[in-house]
Amino acid sequence: MKKGKLLLKGIILACVLVLFFTCVRWVFFNIIKKDAVLDGLVSFREAVIGDMEAGKETAVYYIKNVKKSDVHMINQYIDSAYGNVDTYRVILESGEYLAIQLNFILSDNYYVIRKYLHDEEIPDDRPKAKEIYEVIKSVIDTEISKYITDFEKEIAVHDYIVKNCVYGYPQNEADAYTSYGVLVSHTGVCDGYAEAFFMFMSCLGIECDIVVGDTSEGLHAWNMIKLDNEWYHIDLTWDDSLPDMGAYAKHTYVNVDDDTMSGSHTWKEQFYNRCDADKYHFYKKNFYYYTSFADYKAGVKFQLGKVNVLEAAIEEKTQDFDLSFLLGQGGIRNISYVVEDMGAYNVLVVYLNK
């Protein structure tokens, strides 16, 4: 009988303790930390990116409606602009609530941007950051500063990167995924292109994001840019032709909207801004947008003699264009062209004397 009473008391005590700690955790998340709780993966992701941008090396987050598996995979949901999550630990767990501590590794990009915008010295143990900074400062001073509008600066940076980088892997393959590979080694892949463009835009004070998504070729990264309070997609990697065309830059993926981009790219739209404007669509902004090939033949003459690549968006859907009318005009000796299907229109890119 005594043993039975002791067992009953033990069970009651255990139940009381469980109830007590459950109440304590409820009070902690719903009263004490109510204003600090992040609801869902989107808010959690934004907070993590913001803390890395601020230079934090560790931070604690109070979150709900986020799976522990999503915490474990957090680096797949954020871009690599300022760094990545190194380690994490669960401090407290209660139902749908989690208290998580994340530790960060800041990237060279963070120190470059701080140096350019706030003249904060780059640490001596960051030699690559110093090299990236020198390239960005030199290019802005000599090639970008003469432009006035954000659109002009965007195009100048786009063209600089496309013309001066070859898609591929440098001697140190890891550099291919960074702005260092693209800007210093002049060789990189999509992550590096996106980081390099992001770096320039950040230093120029133009709001920009790195988008992590997929294409038919696999995982991919590109950018979104904000112009006049509206967002656009821009993909420098897909504008750098293979095989490399050197100084012949095209602009197929400059400032397109979600509908156009979704024809070849997919991304977690809840993490990013909606892109539904066309004011700064490259071909419409430059009056290179035509309804038919006949209209194109009449209008393309205004591009002759100014550029080594003729570009246009044409709504008439065909892959076969007779461009012989261009030969002999303005010293054009030979031509080659590609047609890219963008859904509602085709992009015709004509390379002159290549």
C-alpha cells in the first residue's frame, strides 16, 4: 500500500512539473517574448539575413510555425551575400515554438561593402576582400560614376561583368561561387555573377537581392533589382553567352517580370518581391520592342553604327529570320544570330562582324 501511495505521489508530482514547465514555456513565448516571436519561415529568413547584414556573428531567434528541419536547411533559403549560418542549437522547444541560436560566418562581401559605404577598414586576415574592394572602387570611379540614373548604372555594371568574366571555374574552384572569382579571377558561375552584381548595386546604393532558385539545368542564382520602387529580375549568367563572346554583351534577361522569368526559372516566390512592372524592361526602355519582323526591319537601322550587337524583342513568333538586308550597311561584313523564346515574345540577338 505504501509503495502504491509513493508511486501515485510520484505520478502526480511529474504531472505537476510537466504542467508547470508547459505553462512557463507558454508564458515565455506568448507574454515575455511575444513581440520578438517570428511567425513562419519567411520572417525567420528575413531576420537572419538582416542580422548578417548588420555584421552579427551570433543571434537568438524566437520563432513559431518553423520546422526544425527548416532550421537545419536555413542556408538553402538565404543568399550568400553577407555570409552563411555556421552552426545552430535549439535552446528551447515548446509545441509550435522554438528558441534558436545561430552562429554566422561573415563573407568577404560584408567587409567590402562596409569599407565602401562607411570606410571601415577591412581586417588584415581578409586579403580577398581587399582585392574585391580595389576592383569595385576602380570600376565605379572609372566606368560607372559618369552615369546619372540607376538604370544607366545597372546596365554599365551588367555589361562590365558580362564582358570581363568567363563562365567556368578558376584554379581555385571554390572561388567560382563568389564575387572574388568573377571580379578578380574573371571566371565564375551563377552564384559568383549574382554576388558580384549585388556588390556593385549595394555600393551604388541601389536596392538589390540575390535569388536562389532552379532552372532546367539545375540550381541557379540571379538577382532582383529595385528601380523607381518597382522590382525586376536580372540574370547576368544567362546573358553571358556560351561559348564566351568577350565584348559582345546581350541583355535578354535585364529587367524582366515574374511571368517572363517563370518560363525558364523557378523560385520560392514567398521569399522575394513581386516583379510585375515593365517600365525598365531593357527592350521596351530602349525602344527595341517590335510587334512584327517588318517593324523590326524598319526600326533596327537606328541601332546601326552604335553597337556591335543588335538586340530586339519581337512578338512575331518565328525562329527563322532573313537578315541579309543588314549586310553591307555600316561596314557589316558578316552576321550571326540567336533567337531566345521568352514566352510572349522572342529575343533576336545579332552579332556583327564576330
